[in-house]
Amino acid sequence: MKNIHSSLIFFLALGIFGIITTEMGIIGVLPQVTQKFHITPSQAGYLVSAFALIVAISGPFLTLLASGTNRKVILLAAILMFAISNIVYAYTTRFEVMLAFRIVPALFHPIFFSIALTTAASLVPPERSGKAVTQVLAGVTVGFAFGVPITSYLATKISLGAAFLFGAMVSVIAFVGILVRLPSMPVRERMSFGKQLGILRKPQLWLTILIVVMIFTAMSSVYSYFAEYLGEVTHMNGTWISVMLMIFGVTMIVGNFLFGYFLNKNMTKTVILFPLVYAVIYFFTYYFGSYFWPMAIIVFVWGAVHSGGLILSQALLMIDAKEAPEFGNSLFVSFSNVGITVGTLIGGLFISQLGAHQLIWSGIMLLLIAFLLIMLKIAITKSNVEEANMNYRRE
């Protein structure tokens, strides 16, 4: 039984790996996409922003609607759509078709995430549910570490089509594994829509959502054009860009553990320092972006800090959405993708108007706004605690 559960968790994590490879792998091949379809980098950026925008708009609502449907059916439908979309990317000769098939799988992205996490938790005893969820979420960091750079490497060494067929193959394997290993999982009891939506009445939740959006906007405004920046400013070839993407992803895994430790030790200090540390990384990226080896070292640190944004944002949001954790997770997926959408558009605007090197200033500006919002939240939280203590003393 334990081996069956382990293999199920593996295939759920593999499904998330395939989804991240599809969603973010496009970032490593944007230069090849611009060449194939004869479009500008900012136009190619729509492949990132359109996907993220659909996830952002549809995520919470589709997750609510799907909450009563057999989990196995939804997981299989979602991962099959990612496989089909990658096959379309590989063979289409029209940018409009590729863009359309970025939109379709984006509808299934947040549903797969929330249901995969819930399913993983239900497969094991309650005391081991946290570990099971963490193992499934490992698909995210492994996707960044290996899915994105492998996609980039295949596009450089073989063809753009081969890169997308890799994503299709991963999704097909996950589909077969879930089909064979996961039993039918009809939903017998679910939280009412009203109770789940009730958390949206909390003002502090919306401030946290705004912080999450701003953090992801700051990160994606630069990261979405990672390959473009290293090619144009650092003058790295396709092979080296693939290596840098892999280094970035591997150090994200390291950063995952580091920021988990920092958050447990002192959450407030970690939240305050994060945008400042990230801004320092951007400053170094700007001033040493033209130098090959210094830039390689910066990428090493950059990846570790980048992962902190994901963990920190999810932790902040789940504190305010603890009454409805599944819906809270869908809000995290949704609004982080709002940030990715806006950040990609802002980054594209900076590149088209000011050039690739000036892209970094968009990230620095947005991190400053995120820092100010974090300080505002801390001040409001402190004020609410002091007010509650005063009322308690009066009583």
C-alpha cells in the first residue's frame, strides 16, 4: 500500500512538473519562437502573459465549480490537455494557433494544482499529509530546475518542435500513471461555495493578495525575459543559456529549503528583507550583466532568492485564508499569475522602449513597491494587535 501511494504521489508530482515545463519552458525558447514566427520579443511574451492571465482570471471560479467532480476525471482531463497543447506547439506554423493553445490548457492549470494537492493529502494519514503535499509541490522546483532548461537545450540543439514534444511526453507519462494507479475519487462531501467565498470579506486578505501580485510582478518582469537578457546583454549562446536556466532552477531547490528555514525562524524579518535582497541581486545583474563569469555567479544566487518569492507569498496568503485552504491555494495560483501577466507586459514594454539592459529597472521599481506594501501590512497588523490588547484590558 505504501508503494502504491508513493507511485501515485510521484505521478502527481510528474503532472505538475509537466505543467510547469509547459508554462515556464516557453521562457527559455522565446528567442527561437521570435525567429520561427518572425515576431518581436514583446509579442512572443504574450505566450507567457496570456497563459498567466487566463489562470489568474479563471482559477478560483473553475476550482469552485470543479470541487464536486470526480478528482480522477479532472486530473486526467487536465494533464491530457497539456499533452495535446504541446503537440500543437510542436507542429503549428501559425503564431495565432500557438497562442490559442496557450489559453486552453491555462484553464486547467489551477484545477490540477489544487486537486493534486488535495489528493496527495488524502492518500496518507493526516500526520503525513504535509509531507505528501511537499513532495507533490517538488514538481514545481524540479520543473524550474530541469524542465525549463531541458526545453531550452532541446530547442537549441535539435529543434523547437523537439522541445515541445518533450513536454508532451512528460504529460503523457503522467496521464498513464494517474490513469492506472489512481482509483476513482468521487467527492462525497465538499465545503459550500458561500463558506469558501467568505474569506474574501477579510480586508487583510486583499492587502496580502496585493503583496503577492507585486512580488510576482517584480520577479516575472525580468525572469520572463531571462533568455533574452543573457543573449542580448551577456552575449551567451543557446547552450550557455540552457546551462544558466538549469543553474537557476537547481539553486531554486536549495532556496526552497533555505527560505522555509528562515520563515520558520522569523517570518516577519524574512518577509521584510526579501524584496531588499532581491533588489540587490537586480543591481548586480544590471552592473555586471555584460560580463560572462560574474553574471554566471549572479544567476547562481538569483535562483535561490527567486524561490523565496514563491514560498513567502504562499505562506502569507495561507495565513489569511486558513479557513478555506483549498480555495486559498487557488487564490495563490490565480493572483501569482496576475503578477506574472503584468510583470511580463511591463518587462516587454521596457525592452521595446529602452532595450534589454534597462529591463532590470522595472524589477527594482516593482520590488520597492512590494517592500512598501509589506511595511504597510506589518504596521496594520501591529496596530490591530495593540487595539485588541487594549480592548481585552478594558474588559
